[in-house]
Amino acid sequence: MASPHIIDIDELLQPISENQPQGSDIREDSSSTSLYYQIKDARNTARAAERASLFDPDEAANVLNAWRPILDLAPTILKEHSKDLEVASWLIEALIRFHDFPGLRDGIKLTRGLVDNFWENLYPEPDEDGIETKVAPLAGLNGDSGEGTLLAPIRNALITTESSVGAYSFWQYQQARDAARITDPDKREEKEATLGFTQRQIETAVAEASNEYYQNLVDDLEGAVADFKAMNDVLRQHCGHEAPPYSLILETLEEVLRAVRFLAKDKLAVAAPEEEAMTETSAGEAPVAVAPGASAGTSGPISSREDALRRLDEVAKYFRATEPHTPLVTGIERLVRWGRMPMAELILELVPDPTARAFYQHLTGAKLNESDDQADLSATYAATASTISQPQATSSNTEEDSGGGW
């Protein structure tokens, strides 16, 4: 089972009033004492303290305290004043710093609930930039052209309890693992001395933790991943190609989950023996481990596209069970997800640039969503095409001729 909840999610998702369930926009109060500027200034102060701590170790002790006002103010705002994605995003940032992955799980679940229950009137309201303004806080967590504000806190969240050798984060595990792979003994010792910890120490911390801790941690991570995926599926339905990016957060969470499953595989096997399924392929043969939910095997030629995707899904489940730390799992699962997407959705995800999509639509005549306006599309492409020289156009034609279809 998962860890106890950190916040009362159901309470924070209750309508603020019968007439105005979403509450009011706290940005409308422009005074320096407004709730919006209080929490915004507190968050800016906390971020500044973190940046300062990178250059002054004495400041590190002040960083966590700097996030306390956000942890106190955000729930009050969401419960009593406004259903707001920006406030929810700041609460996620504070929750993971104070409560590691249980806090992140709750923050994501809360934000999913806001999107599910209050989307039409959820703050911040769209402005001249359209829906992008509403989802900008979520985009900031992931990042667009670079890493967003949530990536470092995820890596710095603990994946062990306090032990005789300390407590360790996912980032520290990554550093220790990379150091352990250095083949030159002297260089390896030098690197480990610089780090101040080793992979063996982290393994000791894992060994000293309870089986229940790691079963809870896996459940917390799985819950966070599931809610994060579900929320972004809904956002894609609402926003189309303007949906906020989310792949960096998802991939990092899945990487942490694989690492935890690998480090604590023995404890997880004891904590949840029912998840260890064994089957015998034939009389007299050794038993073969089968991933939970996977079939014992499929024989015969591939009969259809869906059959091919299903077999790839089984391959991913096999690697998740036998090599949980391998990046193959994420890669195969992404291919299966792409394979099951309608073509229009796939292009929207793979080609985020509107001009490139306009060029694709001009070539194929395909409309990527119902809101596409053909006149606007033609104008976009015409404006783009007029800037392309003749040699470049020839090159594009060559690439088109050599390409394959989906």
C-alpha cells in the first residue's frame, strides 16, 4: 500500500462556493498584501535561497525553511479562495521538498483533480496568448526548451530512509553508480572521495530499510506516474497541440521507479510475493519468471498491427520484471503508445512547431484537429514557403521522395 496522504486532497477539491465553485482570481488584488503576491514573493525568495546555497554552503540550512510559507499558504488559497494551477504548481514544488515522493504524489493527484473538476473556470484565465497562459505553470514544472523547476527536486528526493550511513537521494545514487563503473581503481577512489559516499553505502542504506518502506515507495511512484499520465491525457484533449510538455517529468519519474525496483528487488519480492508469477513452459523445464500481467508467451506469426504492438508491450513487461533499471522499458512503451495513437495526435506530439505542421498538412492535405482552419493553414504555409530558396525546396523534395509512410 502507498504512504499516508500528506494533504487532504478531497478537502482541497471541494467547491469554494455554490455560485462560484472555482472561487475568484487572486491576481485581481494588486496590493502588496494580496494572497497572490504573498505566495509569489515567498516562492521567489525560496528559489533565490536555493540558488544562493549553490555558492554558499552556509545558506543550505535556510533553503527548506524558505519553502514553508508556500506549504502553509497554498492549501488555504486552494480551499478558501481560488482553484488555481499556478498555486497548485508551487504547492507541488514545496511538497516534494518537504515530503519527497509521497508529497509529489499528493501534489500531482491534487492538480489532476483540479483539471478534471474545474477546467473551464480554472485559474489563471486565458489572455491574449490563449490557453497557453492557463497551462504555463504546468509547462514551467517540466520545461520546454530546457529542464523545468521540478526536475532537480525529483532527483534530489530520498530513495532510502535514514540509516547508519545516512539517507540518499536518486541523484546521489546516480553519482555513486557512475563512480562504481570507473574501471581504474585510483580514479574510482578519487571520484568516491570527492562525492563523499559510495554505491556500497547506498546499498547498505537500502538493506537497513524495511520491506514496507520500499513497497510504499514503489506504490507512491506508481501512483504519481499514473495520475501524471492521466492528467496530461486530459490536458491534450482540452488543449490539443498547445498542451504543456510533460515528457521530462514522466521520464525522470519512470527512471527513479526503475532504480528503486532494482535496488530493492529483494525487499519487494518479500513484501509482495503475490506479484512474483512463475510458470513452466513444459514438463521437465526450469520455471520462467513472467512479469505481472504478461502472458506466458505467444507463438506463431504476427497477425495484425495490434498483435505486433501487443507483443512489444509484452517485451516491455518482460524487461520491467527482469531488468527494471534498463532504459529499454521506457523506449519500447513509448513506441507502443505512438503506435496506438491516431495519426493526427502522433504528428501533434512529434512535430510541436506550427510551421512544420503546416508544411506537413500542405503536403498531405491532412487536418490535424477539428479546429484547423484551412485558410489560416494555407496562409501559414505560403508565408513560410516564400522564405525558402529554390535550392532548399529541391532538397525538401528529395527528402519527401525518400521518406516512408506511417
